[in-house]
Amino acid sequence: MHVAMIGTGYVGLVSGACFADFGHTVTCIDKDAGKIERLKAGGIPIYEPGLDLLVASNVKAGRLFFSTDAAEAVKDADAVFIAVGTPSRRGDGHADLSYVHAAAEEIAGLLDGFTVVVTKSTVPVGTGDEIEAIIKETRPDADVAVVSNPEFLREGAAIEDFKRPDRVVVGTQDERAKAVMRELYRPLYLNETPILFTSRRTSELIKYAANAFLAMKITFINEVADLCEAVGADVQQVARGIGLDGRIGGKFLNAGPGYGGSCFPKDTLALVRTARAAGSPVELIETTVKVNDARKKAMAAKVSRAVAGDLAGKTVGVLGLTFKPNTDDMRDAPALDIVPALQAQGAKVQAFDPEGHEAQTMLTGVDFKANPYDVAEGADVLVIITEWDQFRALDLDRIKLLMNKPVLVDLRNIYKPEDMQARGFLYTSVGRA
Ligand code: UDX
């Protein structure tokens, strides 16, 4: 099959490289000429484990191409994927569809023969209808089927998630389109991965419902963690105790500083807006958004409590700034709320993250250090915000010697309270005595 991937951001690049690896001929298209030049030269614009090798091997095999020009790739394509950004619109939280609409218009003029146009971008229910209308308006003669095929890729594990998904969701009732989509996902089909064919609107909603449910699950365990602290229980044992019940499931029950990232905050907000506009509000998700926002800010108070309620003039060392490990993504990272809240209480912040270089332009007044030990030096309290593996293997005796006072606030529960106590740390974590 020939695939044109419009938008070479996170989702487009990972999906394009994986489809090429499935044996299809893929052209990834982007308006950003600098990005395309860089990709052609073998450079990967994002940090995603394994992506560099996957791109290189498929380029070498002659299956993966990059271009700023959509014309040829769309003309030859069996399937054109729209994988452009859908950021939250400033002010109202609705998904901004201007890039999606622009892509639909551009594609329409270039289509040749039967083509499946697929939305990979996370788009509100009904967007497929809009795309179809735009295409039909521009090219009344176009022979297209507009299909929804949401992605469920976690940053840091995106290739694995693409190649070994729990399921693939395809929203279309067009038989020719179904055949094309089956062929595209053929290796998964052979693997007996469930491929769920639904209506387009149902598929669009599945994506939002999945992300909203996961965000709610995290928020639930975060509230239970606070309750554990109040009543003297252990949230990790509670999570295990409930997670072993197959109806609940053990995943996404790690308590922490609140969810962040490029999907959950944006998608929960968009679902809230869609639901309100449809006259059918999702109050659970509205509450989830509110509780999660408040939680990120409340983490500064937790740090303050660890130093007897006074952060003024104290040096706080922060380990980890990205919204989760194995990514360089800073979008809606809890650190972006926590660090300014610490500064507002008079703390001086020094920080390190292995990949979150963008933080340097997003946070002001922070002293960025080159490694965890420089962060510990002279700190009155050390806070772990993101659970990078390297923070699990710190030389704690060295850290203790470097710090002003051995106070550690572990917002990801990567250490055991009893171990830390034995090592002489004043240790606070989330939802554990
Ligand atoms: C998510 C979805 O998992 C993916 O299916 C979707 O397509 C895109 O959004 P991603 O944002 O990359 O993926 O990261 P994810 O691993 O889901 O984590 C999101 C946030 O939740 C992170 O801030 C993470 O730290 C937090 N989280 C996750 C928790 O606090 N506890 C958990 O148990 C799991």
C-alpha cells in the first residue's frame, strides 16, 4: 500500500515509520522545511526510544520518504493520514481544528482515484463529517472515504504501542475503506489483534472516552493517596488490592503529582466542551480536570510541609521536569505548576532533567544543573517530580552529604519509606505513611 502521512509531529512520524516497517511505502509530509531537511539527513526531531533506528532502516530499505510537497504522495496514495496537531484553543478549551481543516482542503485538490482519508489526529466527534464536507466542496468528483482511526500511543513506548496494540479502532462503514485499512494493519490482523470496526462518530468518541477514563483512573488513585495519608494507609497496597480485581485492572493506578502531557489535559478538556455543547455534560470528567489542576499546585504545599512549613529562602532541588520519563515533552508537565508555586513561596529552585531541555525556556529563575548531584548540592530539600530510571539508582549517601539537610520529597514513590528512613533521610512520598 502507498501511504501519505500529513503532519510529521509525534503521531505522524511514529505512525509513518511503523507503517513503513509493516512493508508499506510511506511519505511523511510536513510544511516545516527545516524539519523535513533534518529528517532526510537522519535527524529525529523528537526523543522517542527506538525511533531513530526504525526510521533509518526503513529509509534505507526504500519504504520511507520525507517531503514538504504533498502532491505526488497524495496522488499515489491508497490512504492519506491526517496527523496534524489539534491543540486546545486558547480561551475556551475546544480542540483547534484549523490545521485539520487546512490539511483536508489541501488533500482534496490532490486526490486521484479511490482514496481513504484517515484522521489519526485526536478530533472531536463530528470532525470526520466536516472533513468529508470540505473535500466534497473542493472536489465534488472525489472518490473518497473519510475514516477515523485514533492512535493510542504512549510517549516513550509509542513504537511498542503501535506494533503490539491492545486493539485497533477503525471508524467507517465503507466496505472499500475497510479493505484498505485491513491491508494496512495486516501484520496485526495476522497477530489476532482485535480490529474494531465502528461508525465514524463512535470511533472518534472512543479515543476521548479512553483518555478521559485513564485520566479519571489516575485522579481517583491520587485522591485515594491523599486519603491514605490522612488515615494512615498505604496507597500502593490499596492500588494492588483493587487492581488485582480484573474488573478494575492494575494499570494507571500509580499515585503521583497529577497527570500531564500532550493528551490527557487537552483531551479531557475537549470532551468536556463537546459534551456540554451536545447538552450532555460529563460531570465526572469535569471534576477530574478540576481535581487534577488543583493537585499539581498542591504539590508545592507538600514540599513546604516537609521543611516545617517555610520555603522562604530555602533551596529546593528538583529532579525531573518532563511530564513523564523517556520523553523530552514538557507539555502540561506538573513541573510547570509545581516549580512556580515553590518560587512563589520564596524558594530558590535548582533542577535537572535528562531530556527536558525545553524547560529552560518555559521556567524562569531556575538554576539548571548538569546532573542530580549538582542539584543536591546545597539543597534544603530534594523533590523528585519525574521518575526517570537514573533517579532510581542515585548514590544516596553522596546525595545526603551534598545536601544542606537530607529531606527528600518523592512525588513518584520510587523509593521505599523504610529504606530511606534507615539511610537517615527525612522522607515524604505520596499516599504512604
Ligand atoms: C496517553 C495515553 O496513554 C495514550 O494512549 C494516548 O494515545 C496519549 O495519551 P501519554 O500522554 O504519552 O499517553 O502518557 P501516559 O503514559 O498515558 O501518561 C500520562 C500522564 O499520566 C503522565 O503525566 C503520567 O506521569 C501520568 N500517570 C500515568 C500517572 O500519574 N499515574 C499512572 O499510573 C499513569
